[in-house]
Amino acid sequence: MSAAILAAGESTIGPTLAVIVGAGMVAQWLAWRAQVPSIIALLLAGLLLGPVAGVIDPDELLGGTLFPLVSLSVAIILFEGGLDLPPRELRNTGTVVRRLITIGAVLTFLVGWYASREIFDISNQAAIVLGAVLVVTGPTVVGPLLRFVRPAGRTGPILRAEGVLIDPIGATAALLAFEIVLLEDANEALLRVAGILVLTLVAGAGIGLLAAYVLDEALRRFLIPDQLIVPVTFAVVIATFVAANEIQEESGLVTVTVLGMYLARRETSTVRHVLEFSESLRTLLISALFILLAARIEADQLRDVLLPALGFLAVMVFIARPLSVLVSTVRTALTWRERIFLTMMAPRGIVAAAVSAIFAIRMEEENIADADQIVPIVFLVIIGTIVVYGFFSGPAARWLGLAEAQVDGVLIAGAHASSRGIALQLKEHGIKTLLIDTDPYNVTRSISNGLQARRLSVLAEDAPHDLDLRGIGRMLAFTSNDEVNALATARFARVFGRREVFQLSPGKRRSGEQAVPSEYLGRQIGIEGLTYATVDERARQGWKVRTSPVGSVLEAAVENDLFIPIIRVIDERMAFLCRNDALPVAGTVIGVAAPSFQHELDNAAREATEPAPAETPTP
């Protein structure tokens, strides 16, 4: 009998998990295609599969293992967040971040506590725990929104750091609030709080630092083979998370955050390899978690608190967050635009959902009044903040001048004459460019031509963070060094995505092989593949970058090797022409033109601008 039940359960779990993962990836893809925040699509998918269609029942599917799995998933996400939080970002934003996760968190708690008690008319104990839970924001929601909005300046690093660091603080605050509401004696409560804080620091930070040091030394001394680095690292993450929670519950989130931040000090290829893997895992986990937790929502519970939740959401969005940011940014170098944008980005996510569910169950076991209302309130706040910030943070960033609606611009590595020619032609079409080069002459010439340029190596450690990439949506590696081009596209693929990083085709060695293996290359521009040697040789022969309208003249020039097409522009939107791409049938094409074809283009332009001769009237 038990074997039959187990087999039935397995037959249910497998297809349901496949539906969850598949729906998550479909939601992510649809969000990407529609250019909306992915977390909104994931929430809708969870609601449709859960309370609407009844396809998924997470509690029935996973039973008592649901929240342990959620906790482990959150631990991995927070580790990845700490690993992707380089020390330079903390140095540049440390003061504001420290205030947001301390003073700002206290203010958010106080406003949430008072507002929830007055608006929902719940018990003071339930309001205290609810206010503590809603302190968190989290990388599970902040990260996807930042990748969607891509704000310039210091706001992105500040919000990313706040999201990573506030989660363990919020989980600890919820634990403290829960312990406080259980104790009636003030002195006993104070001692209990002090004991929890000490144990959290010792178990959380202590175990995290110790494990990070041991793992770091093992990696530095090459004691772990390459094929085991990623699995061993994640085994350490899970083991330390569980160990810290065994000593003091909810301290495991501190442990994994500290572990990730410590390893982030080592800007090595090993750590970047772990980060690349964890980023893919994070996307999968976030997709599954949002669908699972959204599917747990019961429509009746939401309906009972829906109207007052709208008022509570308004308080958290328009009072709690602005007050927290206002106090945390006093006497800082942030501009008023950056401060306003910080007030418009505080979505709640997975940690708030998981922690609220865990402590609501424990409060119900202790017969605390109104404990059953905590979860639906938190989920409505999660949905509301994701919708509000998801839909309005992008327009707000563009209105404040911290982001641009059209990210059609190009970052060009290399500011030699041909690069400047491409940038000038794109500028005539209203397309933004930014050139970077280590040669001061090339940079000076670019600036004198009215182009934006920076003297900077494309491989510099801080290049992706130091550059103002507002309006920039793709990159062209156009240097004379094939290896630098390949490394640059690999590095900036994390910024723009592999689809939007381009380079020249690498030259051939004497043996006929490419200088750089194909697996390391970005997308290669030029219909037949364009090398720097080709560009340089043609430039010496008088070839220049020009724009030609699409038509038979252009087709003949390409066929006769008088024009090398590089970019097509249609309705002021550009796209690189890659190998084997056909010539477009509309718009214009930017490319390298031979002197004879330049004269032909000049003559055509002159004829188009000269007025037609007046006709002699017939007598």
C-alpha cells in the first residue's frame, strides 16, 4: 500500500514540477519579449496556476518540505547576491546603505507596525511581527527590476546592496519580534533579544567568515579540482546555512551573505565561474519560488483584507519608504534625482513571503490573535509593491534622467578613425554612442568631433561600473587586438546579454586557423566577416565610413566589393549586420565605402539637394 501511495505521489510531483519550471521559463521569456518586469509575469503565472485554475497546490505537492526548500533556495539566492556585491560598490555607497539597513529599517518597522494595527484592526502582537517582516526588500525582486530599468549613477549599487543585506536583517528582526510578543516581562524580553542578537552574530557571521576563509584558502592553494569547485562551493553554502540555523534560527541567511561577500573580495576567474553558474541557478529558483508562493494564496483570505490592504500599501509606498530614504540620505552626495528614485524602489519578495508564512504558523500555535491575517496581508503587499514599482520605476527613472526609454546606443571599444566614423554616422541618425580607448590621441580626436569618449581600457576592473551606460544597449569591440575584442565581449555580455555584444572577426594565423577560438567570440559583424586588418588596409586606401540608402546602387556596390555593410538603420533604430545576414530591403546602411563609391554617394546627395532648373514657359 505505502509503495503504491509513494508511486502515485511521484507520478504527481514529476509533472507538476515540470509545469512549474516550464511556466517559469515561459513567463520569463514573455516578460523579456514584452519588455515588462519578469516578476510581474511570474506572479501572474502563479496566480493563474494556483487559485484560479487549481493546477498547483504547493502544500499538497511538497507538504512539510515546502518551507525548508524555500529557505534553502533563498540561501542560495542571497549567497549569489553577496558574491555579486563587489567591495568597490560597498565603498562607494557604504554610508547610505548602512543607514538604509539600520535607521531606515527601524523607521519602516515603526510605520508598518502602527499602520497595520490601525488600518487592519489586528492585535498589537500580530502588528509587531508584520511590521518586522515588511522591513525586507531582497535581491529576488530588486535584482530583476534593476536589470529591467538599468538606472545610471549610484542608485543601482545602493539598491542592490540594500536588497542583499536587508534580507538577513529582516529575518532576524522578525524572529526578535516573534520572541518579544511571546514574553510579557520586559526584562526577560530584553535579555532574550540580546541573546538572539549575540547568537546570530556568532553563529551567522562567525560560521560564514570561518567557512569563507577555509574555502578561499582551498581555492587559492588549488586543493579543489576545477570540476568540483562549483559543487563544493554550493555544498559549503548549504552546510553552513543549516549549521547556523541549528545554533540560532534565521541566522543562516547572515551566514550565506557573509560567505558570498567574503569570496567577492577575490576577483578571480574561479569566483566568476561560480557566479556565472549561480546566476543561472538564481533565475531558475526565483521563477519556481514566485510561482509556488503565489499559488499558495487563497482567494477568500485575500478578499477579506483587500480594501484595507490598498490603504496600507499606500502608507508603505508613500510614507514609509520616502521617510526611510529621506533620513538615510541626509548630508550625502546623492542628487535630489537619485534620492527620489530610491524612494520608488522597495518591492517585497520571497523572503517576506517565506518568513511571514513560517512565523504566522508558529503564532497560530501560540494562539496569538489575528495571526492568520499576516500571510494574506504580506502577499497583497508583495503583489502591490511589485506592480507599483515594476510599472512605475522605469518611467520614473527616465523622467529623472537616470535611464532612457530607448537603449539603442552603442558602446564602442576602440576610438580609431573607423570607429569615429561609425559613431559620427550613428550620431546623424540620433543614436547615442560612447567610445573608449587607452590612446589619448584617439580620445581627444573623438571629443573634438563632438563624440562622447573616455580614456579607459575596456578590460579595466571598474569599466562596467564607471561608464555612464544610459541609453546604451549593445557593445561593439572594434580594437586591433582580437584577444581583447573576445575578452571584452565576454565581459560585457553580463551587462548587455550575449545577443547584444559584437566584434570584428578574428584574423587568421599562417596555419589558416583563427587567432581566437569561436567559442570565446561575440557576434561577428560584416556579411562575410570583417577583420581589423581588412578595415585598416581599406582605410589606408582611402575607404571611409559612409551611409548609403538601400537600393540597387548599394547592392551593386556590395557585389563589386566597393562597400562593406556593417549597420542597418530603419526608422532611427539600428542593428548590426552579422555574418550571412542579407542586405536589408528598407532604410539605410552604414559601412566602409571605397573612394569611387564615396564620390557616387556625394553626387547623389548633391543632386538631391540642388533645386531643379526652372522650366521655360511655352510661347
